[in-house]
Amino acid sequence: MSNMIENAALSRRSLFAVAGLAAAAGIAPRAGQAQGADVRQPIGELYAGLQASMRLGSRTPFQQRFDRLAPVIDKVLDLDTILRTSVGLRWNSLDEGTRRTLSGVFRTFTIASYAANFDKDGGERFEVLPQTRASGSDVIVQTRLISSSGEPIRIDYVMRPGAGGYRVVDVLLDGSISRVAVQRSDFRSLLASGDPAPLINTLRQKTAELSGGAMRS
């Protein structure tokens, strides 16, 4: 099973695990003034949602925590762009029905990953920093996850403007390790035969595992 699927992308545990890694590939920062609050606001909303999920705790039914997180994930993350980028050129060869199915299972898996991995308040806190930097037409918002021991873990978000405002199109662990790039590599192996079924089935299986069998996308 792929590394991304095995570790549940964007999980709190994977954030801690990557904290000590050196930057593997960088997006060069450019000096500039901080963007307006509008580009940072979605991340503040995401972190507020995660903290609320952590306060609910694992004793709260999984479906209830999933339903609480779903609206904020849908609002803050551009899941369609993330999925298309992760699938790559093969996306163009998929029929519309397959695209809809894959989009649905990917959305469910992503929300389930957050619900499963942010299920306990261990004293961590999130900080959205005022600094931003440009990457082409995108804007990168810098944040930190402070562990209960006080160890800071850098997490940056690549924000892209659209009709509904800025939304996340990638997450950079340690400021440079692209989760979408890692996911794209994992997806490539699952799509190697040209059949999307292995990817769809793996996402469904992992969703069931993350939810303890409570959900099947």
C-alpha cells in the first residue's frame, strides 16, 4: 500500500514525524509585504475546526466528528485542484463518471484523515504567522504547530485565489516538502495499469480503516 495511503496524508502524526527532516525540495521564498488578512483567514478557520474536533475527542462518534469537519474542509481546501494535480495527466483520460467517483472517495478520505488524526486535545496549539511569500500567482501562508512539549513544527499552505476567495492547493511540511508531490508519486503507482480502480478501492479501504469501520466512501 502506498506511503501516502498508509500514513493518511495531512495527519497530525505525519506532521510530527517529518519535523526533523531537512528540506527535500524547495519553493524559493521571495521577500515582500504580508498579504491581507483574507489570505490567512481560511487557515485560521481550518485550525479552529481542527481544535474543535480535538476537543470533541475520540469518544465522540466518528461520523459526528466527520460531519463537523466536512464544511470547513470543503471551504478551505480546493480538493478538486488537489486531486487533479495528484492524478496528473491521467486525469484527462478518465471519463466523467470515473472522475465523479474518484472525487467523492478522495473527499471522504481527506476529511476522514483529519477526523481520525485530530481526535484528541494533547495541548498542541496552532499559530498562523503574519508572514507570507509569493510562488508565482499563488501565496504561501506560514504557520506553526506547537507540540505539547513546545517543539514548533512548520507547516505552510499554498493558497490560490478563485471566485470564492483563497483556498489551499498544497501543504508544505517543514516549509518545503510538498504533500501533493508525495501524493502524486503514490497515485502514479496505483494508476500505473491505467485502471483507476486500484486507487479508488485503496482510498475506500483506508477510509474504512480510519473510521474504525464506521464509514465506507
